[in-house]
Amino acid sequence: MIVYDRLWETMKKKKISQYSLIKDYQVNEAQLDRLRKNKVIKTITLDRLCEILDCEVEDICQHIKNNSDEA
């Protein structure tokens, strides 16, 4: 599972708010909602966030292994 907890930490470090992403960088509110809920987003969104925040993908998202017993 991909989680976006690191995005919020990176935004805090870079002093960029969700409001700023929406108003100053025209990031869609629906995309931010999807990020908050760890839902599927387009890679172009990740690319834009990396550009805006001047960071790497690893600073935005992280893969968490699924603990299911299915194999």
C-alpha cells in the first residue's frame, strides 16, 4: 500500500500549506483529498508536487507492505 504521510511532513518543513498548494500552485482540492485518504493518484500529480516542494518522490510517499496472509 502506498501512503502519503511523508507529504504532510515535507510540506510542513518547506512551509507550504494545503491552501497555498490550491491557491498559489493550482493543485486540485480533489487530488489533495485523495492524498489524505491514501487513494490512487496520477504520477503527474507526484511529479508536480516534487517540483513545487523541490523534493524527491520518497519525501512524498512510502510503500507499506500489506500484512495479508495471501500469497
